[in-house]
Amino acid sequence: MTGKLTLACFAIAVAIFAEPAKEFSGVITDTMCGANPHTSMMKDKTDAECIRICTRGSYAYALLSGGSVMKLSDQKASGKYAGQKVRVTGTYNEKSKTLRVVSIAPENGSVQ
């Protein structure tokens, strides 16, 4: 019984002190190119093509927002928006530089 009570208290504490999700706006990029122009890396490819090629290797999709490059936890959903302006709802972990994605949506006027 004590173990269950301890576990319940721990779960409540985590829920109370968990950082609330925030909204981040930016462009889906990759962790290799980051804030660098993709056309300088692959002159014959679009930004989206460059990003998708880079993420086939050891690099990941990321959000470029205000000069910061944040790795995205949801790589599958991120890939649909490569090179596009998006709004990401989630929580950012400064230590791992990772944005835990709750949802991703294109910015108004952004092409899907």
C-alpha cells in the first residue's frame, strides 16, 4: 500500500511541476544545416529537398526559431513540413536542446 501511495504522490508532483506546453514559431530545418542557407549546401536542391537529404543520415529535423535550432522529438510529423514555416506546441528541454512536440501545424499562408 505504501508503494502505491508513494507512486501516486510522485505522479501528482510531476503533473503539478511539469512545464506547460508553449507555442513556438519558426521554420523546419535540420540539425546539420541549422540556420545556414540550404542553397549553400546543395545548390541544385530546394530547401525542403536539402533538409530531407540531411535527415536521412545522422541528422534530425529541427525548428529554427529566433536564431535557435531546437531538435524536434517527433521526426515523422516534422518531415511533412520540411522548409516550411510552422507553429509547434510543446515543451523545450534546454539541457538536451530538444523540443518535445505536442503538435505541429503550418503557419497561416504556408504551403503544405
